[in-house]
Amino acid sequence: MTGGFPVNAAQATAIAAAEVPVWITHGEHDHLLNVSGARNSSAMLRQAYEARGKTPEQAADLVRRPPQASRQAPTAAVSRLARSSPIPRIWLTT
């Protein structure tokens, strides 16, 4: 999902209930939408997972966001994460 369009509480709850893993991206040089949307979505989704009984580590594994300074293409990062994952996952990217 793109960090420029943050999730709301109801969406975060639904995503956590379905245990959908999420990869949040946001352009490092986006001059229109503040990166705080990606940070807020990440925090909200992790909180929703924790509210459903996941540990902080499990929530962090289900909700991933690359460091802002990372210049790695999202597709390469998603590919690396998919290879390291023990179970099939769906990664939402922009």
C-alpha cells in the first residue's frame, strides 16, 4: 500500500483480522504527500495486530515499511521478503 493514502482504524482492524501482511511504500522525495501517512499507517496496523494478540515482533513481521533513506526499489525488497518468508504472503505495493 502506498503511505500517501493512510489506513483508518476500521481498515486496520479488518486487515489485522484477516492477517494480511502489508508492505507500506512511500516515495522518499514525495513533495505532495507527507511521509507521516506511511508512519501512521504502520503504527496503526501494528497496533491492530497487537490488539488481536500478536506480539510486537509478530506485528512487525506482518507490517513492513522500508527505512525512509532506503533507495531500494520496492519490487526488489518485496522479492527478498517473499523468499525469506516461511509461508505464502500477499504484499500490497504501489
